[in-house]
Amino acid sequence: MNRSRILSFFVLTGLLVLMSCNSDFLNTEPKDKISSEATWADGPLSQAFIFNVYSFLGYGGFEEQALAALTDEAMFTHAGRNIDPFTGGSETPSNLAWVSGTYEWGTMFLAIRQANIALDRLPTSTFPDDELRDRLLGEAYFLRGYYYQQLLRYYGGVPLIDKPYGLNEDYSVTRNTYEECVNFIVSDLDKAAELLDGKPETPGRASKLAAMALKSRVLLYAASDLHDGPTASAKSSVLGGSAALNLVAYPSGDRNARWQAAKAAAKAVVDAGQGYKLDLSAPVSAAEGRANYIAVAMGGESAVADPAGAVELIFQRTHTPLYTVEDAWPLGGIHYGINNGPNGYHNWAGNTPIQQLVDDYEMMDGSKFDWNNPAHAADPYSNRDPRFYGTIMYDGADWKPRPSDVAALDPVNQVQTGYYDDGAGGLINGIDTRESAIENWNGSRTHYYTRKFINPDPALPDNQSNAQTIPWPFIRYTEAVLNYVEACIETNDEATAREWLNRIRFRVGMPAITDAGDALRQRYRNERRIELAYEEHRYHDARRWMIPATTVGRGIKAINVKATLKPGKSALVPYRHDTSVYDYTYTVVDNTENETRTWNDKMYYRPISRDEINRNDKLVQNPGY
């Protein structure tokens, strides 16, 4: 017997002697854990368990890499983040591209397991508060429905598991059809709405209205092109050639009935709520429209609960230690500003807007922006939809005071993403370009920065020492209104669609639209794109409308801005944007520094990983992989 085995023998023998001498050894309980029975016998502990189920919501869309960077909204600045296998169409089950934890297969099924445990144990829990029990049950049903909805949007039909598996059970399970998944989720949300009816409403926790609003989203998707088998097959040979079309679409059936169901679900939300300033009969001023849009994005009191009783944010990620995952920064919270702001503020320029998004903002009169229009091309950032100024930072845009070590170079606090005549035959690099004298590695590659969701408070000049507490809008009232508008268009109720679309436009100062037919559909789609920019809708909308070949498939376009001194003028030192001194030219260019984007129809759905397929041989892979 070797020395290690002799040592193991004596250690094991000693433990057995100690155990036989003290039977209490077998009765000890861990001091840092709470037993299952104790959890379900105590109301606050049961509530804490549900808070843990919420924790799988993570940061929402406030992660360092945004879903916007997989769409025609944004480009992720930093290389090596595993985005390009997806946007370049080379992703495979063995070579997965980046996936946010809020959609990832294993993470979502772990969240569903936790919800299933709550749904299994709460009905027989012994704490005396029946109202709390019903509320927690309602929240558990909502969360299970929400997490299944996340999987359904990314992968199509998935295995429906409605109980917590125990040890030694067979974990092999087939994928349910798309229709079965929709029905299951809707059933969960109906139960949630019933249980949450009349219960207290707390920002960040599920409510009856949140369950109704999520149901409207699920049914809207179910009625869309991608999930109507005949339509999807006609538009995509990859989907049409799949033997398992029912996993991702309705193979047949009454599509009009699905649109009517989506319309009814959305109208129920519209009737039950009251969105922020959506009762206007005429456009507000451009300045007020911009302020309104920023207020909604900031989630401040004016947007969450204004004096008229409107509530824009129906389900949100709040800044609280109760059930959200916080990072290790000194003050906790979300660092969206440093992740995405200009490098001349010592920020990291993460998910920068691309030119295609910029171009899709209308002019103030409701006409389209057009580079072939000389007036537009000469001054592309003037007289645009007020939401543009609340979403995007561009060359010359006003922003917050610079950090102390930068203030001398920019005393007027303007974003500098261009290159400016120095009066001596050279160019000055804007301090927010990649060639900046401040930081030459974090600059935007598109020459734009994200404005939306970044706190404009001048007391937060660099966003580094202060985490912002802006809520993430998982579901807001305006989304439900847009859902209603889309369903009205698809059921030929165009007058109602225009009415509600105009209410959204009036809030931000845009004029009424009068479009009809397909022109109305296209106007609506652009309106949804602009209103919900950076809110994780574009990725899904482009797919369900089956238009991603003309969205992500367009590649990435950026802008080059150059300022040339007017005759007889001298360069401003330090530089500042001034059209009386400089002539500005704007040149649209392709950017392939990090990605060469393409579209492949397999990208309608993400692949199930090779590891998952190996663990469960009953799983069927998605079309095209």
C-alpha cells in the first residue's frame, strides 16, 4: 500500500470513530443555508426565493455588449468579443457566437427550474398570508412565461418543462412545437394576470398589466410572417426545406385569427393603462418632444408616474439589491455610461450607432432624410426627429462638462468625432475620435456615440465613479400601443392604427401621418424602429418581419466628418464646432474593421449548442445548422 493510500485509510478510520462516538454529528445543519421546508413555511423566505428567480433577468439590456450590436442599430467597437461569427453568418453549434445570459439556453432553463420549484411548493406552503402566496404564485407564473418567451424568440420551440426534475430522472426530452410553446406561455401569463389582479404593484416586480403586456407581445410574434409556415416557407428556402417547420412556425391554420388575437390582447393593455403623454391631439414643440423622449428613457418620476396617473414603464429592471445582480464596482449599479460614452470623457465607446440608424430618423416635417438632397447632405444633423437628439451623439452635439484633464481642450462641451483644419495644412483630430489625444483605443469606429439611457446629469461628468440607477424597460406601455397599431394594420383597421401612431408622434413633436396600405405598414415599422431604438426589439422585429437581409445584411456604414476653414478665417484654438468659421463635409463610408456582415437564413434562429445536443439526443437542431 503506498503512502497516500495509507494516509487516506487512517483519515477515513478516524472520521468513522468520531461519527460513531457522537451521533449528533449526523443531525447538524449548515449555518449558512436555509432548509427547503423552512423556506416554504415563512412568507419573507418564500418571497426571497422568488426574488432569486427575478435575478435571472440580470442587467436587462444594460450589458457591456448590447443586442443592438447584432442589428442595424449599432456596432460593437472592441474586437475579439465573438460577435462576428454571428453577423458574418459563420456560427455553428460547435462555434457559438456571443449570447446574452438573458437568452442563453442553459441560463434560461435554470431560471425556469427555479420558477418550477416555486410553483410546485407555493400551493402547499404553510405561511399564513394568502394574499402574499397568491402574489408570489402570480410572479412565478409570469417569470416562467417570460423566460420561455426569451427562449422562444431566440430558438423557436423548446422543451416545455413544468415541474422541477429530481435526481435519477430521465432528462431527455423533445422540443415542443412553436404553437405548443405559445399556448403554454399564454396560459402562464393568464394565470399570472388572474393571481396578480388587485395585488400591490412594485416597480421591478410583475403585475397584472405586465402579464397582459407580455401576452400581447407573444401573440404579436405568433401572428408575424416568420411564424406563419406558408409565408416563412415562401420567403426562405432554408425554412421551407425544413422537415421540422412546426418547431419554429404554425405549419397551417387561420393566420387572420392569430392577428385578431394579437389585436385583442394589445387593446386590453391599451385600455387598462395610460401611457406617458399619449393623450395629445397635436404635436408638442421640438424642444418639448426631445425632453419627453429623454424623460421616458431616463425612467424618472415624470415618465413612471406623472401627475395624470400615466405609467410608461410596465415592467422594468430597477436598481435594488433585492433581486438584481449587481457588479463589483464600488457603488454597484449599471455602468452603461462608461460602457458606451465618448472616449474623450474616458468612456469606452461600446455599442456605437451606425449610419443606417441615423439615416432612418425623419426630418421634422415627416419627410425622409436623403443624402441626395443637397440641403440634407450639407447639414445632416439639423431639423431631425427630436428622438434623434435623445438617442445619438454626433459631431458638434452638446454634452456634459468634460473631465478636469480634458476641459481645457473642450471648454464648450461638444462631442468631437471629426477632423478639423488646423490652419497650417494639417488636421486636428477630434478628441472623441479613435485618434484622440485623450484615449486612442476606445474611440467610436462609426463616429457616433449612444446618448439614450446615459444620465445627462452634469454632476456625473465621466460616469466612472458613479453608477447610474436608470431602469431598463423590459416592457413599456408604448410597446403595447405599437403592438396594437401593427395588429390594426394587419386586420385592415387603418384609421385606428393612424390614430395611435400619431399619438406617439405627437408626444415627441412629430407631425401626423396620413399613409395607407403598405406605405402605412412601412411607416409603422420605421416608427417602431425609432421609438424603441436600443431596447432589444430591432433584432426580433427584423426577423419576424423577415427583412434582416436588408437590415443586418446591409453591413455597417459610418460617417467621416471634416471641417475646412472658410476663406479668411483662422482656426479656433481650442477647437469648437462653428459653421461661421468652418465648412463641414460628411462622407458615408463602409466599415469592416471588426465585422464583414452578411445574412444567411439560418440566422433567423440561433443554433442549439453541440453540448446540449450531445446531452439530449432527442433535441432537433434548428434549420440551416
